[in-house]
Amino acid sequence: MLDENTLGKLYEMRLNSMARDFREQLKDNSFSDMPFEERFGLLVDSEWQSRKNRKLELLIRKAEYVYPQACIEDINYEPSRHLDKGQILRLSFCNYIPECNNVIILGATGTGKSYISCALGVSANRKYYSTKYIRLPDLFAEMAVSRGEGKYRDLIKKYKKINLLILDEWLLMPLSHTEARDLLEIIEARCKKGSTIFCSQFEVKGWYQKIGNETLADSICDRISHNAYTIVLKGDSMRKLNGLRKEEFGLADKE
């Protein structure tokens, strides 16, 4: 009876993993001779790990990655890509995030920019940093809606709080003046407050033409590039290579 009361209280306090393992201990006679401190330590460890796992799952779900299963360990270092494995591994330690430095990933369509950005994002989640993946066109749409609803400043504050923001399809198309102003608002709000990964087909010098307004372009690019790590992807499309690999060897995708 006492055990059932204890279990009920554990569940009521939402210590579900501890309750589950306590129930298992009661069923297993091998725990009978174990010191109380050791048994209790096992229960606490189980609950702690369970909560950490749930927190990680929630961070990944909230990030809304295009590749939620992406991970650093699965990145393909095909020689033609000219990827610096040491640089990728250093970035996976996430030291650039508390330093509020940025990462710029450059490469043609299909070279794996999005996958690598998501893998870096998941690495940040593993260290319990908050992240958000979004295509730049979707960000502009969100900002336009928030402006119409009178929630523009609330949206800026929301993006300011994110530890690592991933902006995909960065400056794929020329910006309107309003979009350029919106972009500066986001970049300025996050400057020295968080880190951002920019995935682009164009080198930084080509961003100025896409932004259009020279003054806004200078302000945006200066805030991004002066404290950024750059990854340049080369080689054939990873979609093409993965398609050939799957066809010939039946292997899973790696980007």
C-alpha cells in the first residue's frame, strides 16, 4: 500500500521516469540488498536523463528544421566538396554561440547548405541552446502579417531571444525596400545577442545588389560578416550524388 501511495505521488508530481524505475526496482529482488543512497541515486539519474531527453526533443521540434534528423556525424566529406572537417567539428562545439558570432554557408543549389545548417542547429540543441530554422521568404511573410496585426515589435523580440537563428535561402531574390528594412531590424536586434547561420548561393559581395539600398546593405552586411565563420561548399549536387548512391548501393542519404 505504501509503495502504491509513493508511486501515485511521484506520478502526481510528474516524476514519471522515477516512478517507472521505482516500480521496476520493486519487482526486481536484486535491488533489495542495494544501499538506499545507491537506489535513490539511480532513480534521480533516470528522472534527470529523461527530462534532458524531453528538453532536447522539444528544442528540435520547436526549431522546425527542414532536416530534423541531421547530425554532424552524418555529414559527407566527399573530397570534391572541399569541406574542412576540422572547422565543422569546431563549430559543432558551439563556442561561437555564446560569443554571438555568425556562420555563413555558401554554395550552389543542392550542395548541402540546408543539411549542414540543420546539423549545426541540432548540435546546438544538444547543448540546450534554442534554435529556429526558417526560409528568408517565410520570415518576410511572418513579419508582414505581424505588422498588419500590430505585433511587429513582439515578433522582433521573439527572434531576439533565439540563441541560434538559421536563415535559409538567404537573399535568393532582390529585396523590396520594406524587406530590406525588416531585415535590418532582425539583424540589428540580434547583433551581440545571438548567433545566426546564413545559407546563401552568393558571396557576401553579391549581397549588396540583392539588398538594393546602399545604406541598408552596408549596415546589414557589416553586422553579419565582421564576426562570421565561412563555409564554402563546392562539387556536384548532393541530391544527385545521393540519388546515384542509393541507386547503386542502396545507401541512406548523407549530406
